[in-house]
Amino acid sequence: MPPTQVEASLEAKASAVPPGTLRHSCLVAAKRFKSTWAELGKLLVKVRNGAEYEAWGHESFEAYCAKELHIRKATADKLTRSYNFLEKHEPRAVKSEDFGERAPAFEVIEVLAGAEERGQLSADEYRAIRDTIWSPERPTSELKRDLQERFPRPAPPPPREDLALRRLAGFARKLHQELSACRRVPKAVAERAGALAEDVEELAARARGGEDGD
């Protein structure tokens, strides 16, 4: 199978960087990201903590990941957070030569790292489930689902009332415009939609004024 555009770009950049350097290792690991996420996470932590990206011509860690490794900020954050989780709980394992190949699936560690960050996972709880995490017998999707049920993310807070009304006002105004532009819609129907849009816009304005006054 021919390499993808991203893989070709990473390979070209790697060929222009001295082998054995941290920068070269990052490029190679990024190309093998799916199978060696832990290796890449470990390298990215070094790059970020040492601000190595500055010497490579990048103004920030995020810019380096995006422009050179083709990795989004959210992905880089998940990789470094997940590696830091393993480094904290498995200090001996992360120093082993085959750590990249033996590390648990990225999707699994990402769930645990998030749970710990939210205060849902203690060191004792990790030790209780450790053998399950490091066992290759269970499918990753099944293990991830079980952990997500055990350590659920909290429900997102409801949107502010004024923001919700502004969004609804936008929908109402768009409906009025669409009805007005349609020849098969009676003028009276479009006018009622326009009046509805005005009412919702007034409610949104009142709610916004109330928020500003708090």
C-alpha cells in the first residue's frame, strides 16, 4: 500500500534530520503513531518540557505538533497526559526497552488518565484493575467500554439561558427568511413566522440584559 500524504511528509522531513536525534525520533514515532503511541507520548513530553521545538523553528509546542508531525493539539495533549499517567503508575515499565510495544492501548489509558484528572481514580483503584489493563486477552473496545461505565464523564453543564435563547432566535429568524423566500408559502404564514422571530429575539435580549446585570 502506498504511503499516505502525511506519511510521505513525515518521511521526507525525517530524511532531512540527523538520525538518532530527538527530532528524528519524534518524526519516526509519529509515522508509527498507532502502534507505538507510548513511544511518541514519551518523546513529546521531552520536547514540550525542554522547549526543544524552539530550536527547530516553531513558536510553540502546539505549532510544532501541527506543522511538523501533523498532530492536532487535542491529540498531543491526550498523548502526553496518557504517557504521564503511565510514568506515574508504572515507573519501571516506562524505562524498559520494549515499553512502546508492551504499553496498554492508547484508548484505555486515555480513559484512565481522564478519570484520574477528574478525581475518580485513586492509586489503590488503579492497582486493583492493573492486571486487566495490561492483559492482552480482552479486546480494547470492550475494556474501554467497561472503564467508561466505571468512570463516567460528568454531564456537561446546561447552556446559559441567554445563549440558548439567542440560538433559538437565530433559528426562528432563519425560518422566517426561508418561508418568505418560498413562493408556495402564503404571506400570512411568513408574517406569523416573522412575528415569532421578533418575540424570541425580544426574549433573548431580555435574558442577555439580565445576565449582564448580574
